[in-house]
Amino acid sequence: MLGNRSFLNASELLGSGRGGLGAPEPDVGALVGGILLMATVLAGNALVCVSVAAERALQTPTNFFIVSLAVADLLLALLVLPLFVYSEYQGGVWALSTVLCDALMAMDVMLCTASIFNLCAISVDRFIAVSVPLNYSRQRLGRRQLVLIGTVWGLAFAVASPVLLGLNDVPGRNPAVCQLESRNYVVYSSVCSFFLPCPLMLILYCAMFRRLRTWEEARRAKLRRSMCPGAARRPSRPPQPWPRRRFPGPEPEGPGPPQTLPQALPSAGPPRKRAKITGRERKAMRVLPVVVGAFLVCWTPFFVVHVTRALCPACPMPRRLVSIVTWLGYVNSALNPVIYTIFNTEFRSFFRRVLGLLC
């Protein structure tokens, strides 16, 4: 979140230029890198949204959450990254209005929170799918998915709303620095957006994949039994009748048609409903650990650095370190389409077709 990225004062920023005098020198590298990052985020995540909308094979419940995650990344590239890159190009000095700064802070907090909550929503939905699977996959986009996606964006807005309600309007605010003015809010938003949902998400993913592994082992064991020669011959033998007690009455003259007993077996009770996770869903779910791992690698340093700075204002925190961890967090928005391309064959084949048409 850009709003957490710096608590530097104006003199430190303005004195970082040549010889410590005047405005800081423009950072051309930040401008070039920012433009490349924005183009990559926009192109990759737009392609993800188009692929799910156009390719029927990709329209699975998991991928609809991935589209919601891609929308958050697209909005980040459109609303947050341009102003962040401009600020970095200016050497960290905010030269625009404080109203625009507050809007930037709110959008940054909301979109970062929405990304994390989307990953949590995927873990909740998949855990429900493998734990209570009787009515699973009757619709491609069911009510549960819509409710979870709406909840994600509602909670993300709620976490960011204090900024819109005037949190940053404090006396003596420095207009040259765009930041969250309340250190308590930095801690609060970091806990709500990262430190609470991430452990819950990891616990649900571990439980989900443990259940899927159990299913996979049971399915393979059943397949091995069905392919065993001894198991294949046993059903072909005529059923042996149970020992019968003699009752008065005429005895049947023959064993009767051999199909009588097998026809009576299905009437013993209704077929037992079993969990059903389609092959496409399993493919979509296999990419989730990579997406979550990349997210944690990119965003954990950011939240650790900024919570440390908020809780310990006297601790030295170089501006370069703050800038690096912020860039690392934003780079995550460009990584997800690359991950889908590498680990999901259906995404990869669609991306190749689209790039073939464009080239």
C-alpha cells in the first residue's frame, strides 16, 4: 500500500537532491520501470479476464475468483500505479493536491486488501466445495461465489473507508508527503488486510489439499481394484444364494434366471452421493499454491517494514528500503498472469491463440 510506504519528513525528501540543496533529482529509472510495470499488469490481467469470458473450459468457480483478483490488479494499474510512479519520479515528493493524495491512499488500501481477500475467498469456497460437496458444481457461477466476491469488495472498502472519512485531515499536515497520517491506522489496516487473513487462508488451503489428496488416493485404490484380474473375474461368477431354511411349500424347479438377484440389489437403497470435483477444477486448484506463495513473498516484506516503522518511529528505515518493498508488492500484480500461463494448460493455450492473432 502506497499509503504506508513512507513517514519521511519534507526536509529529508527535499534535501535528497544534489548536494542536499533544492528539489530531488528526477528518477528516470523509476519512470521507465513504472511504465513497463503498468503495461505488463494491464495487458496480462486484461488477457486473464478475456480468456475466462471467452473460453468455456475456463469458466470454473475458481477462475471467477481469479477474474476478481485480476480486476483488482487492473484497477491498481489504472488508479494507483500512475500516481505512485509519478511520486517516485519526483524523488518521493508529492506535488499534487492533498485531496488527490487521500483518494490515492484509499484506493491503494482498498485494492491491496481486495487482492488478499480474494485469495481468502478462494480458500473458503474451495474448502466448502471439498467438505460439503453434495450440491457442488450445479452452476458455473453459483450464489456462494457471488456472495463471497461481493463480501470481498465490501470488506475491502470498509477497511479503506476511514481515509475517505477524513482520517488524513490532521492539523499541521505536510502537503509535500503523501502518506497515512495515523500510525495506529497503519497497524490496524495491516492487521485486517494481511496478518489476520493470511494465517486463515493458509490453514484452509492445507485442509483443502489434504482432503483432495485423500480423495485422490481413494480413487487410485479403487482403480487398481477394478483393474485387478481377480477382482474382474469375481463379478462374472453367478451369485451364491444364502443358506435357506426350509419352509412348507413347493420348491422351485430351477435356480431361476441368473439376473434376478442383480436386479434386486439396486433397490436396497438410494445411491450414495459422493464428492465431485471435476478435472478442470483440479487443474485450476493446483495453481493456487503458487499464486498464494508468490503473493506472500511479494507482500510480506512490505507489511513487516511498515508495521515496524509505525510501531517504532525511532528505528532507522532507509527510504530506499521502503521504496524497494513497495515496488516488490506492486510487481505481484504482474506475476499472476505469468503463473497462470506456466501452470495452467488451458490458460496457456488460449494465450497462445490470442497472441497468434495479434502477431
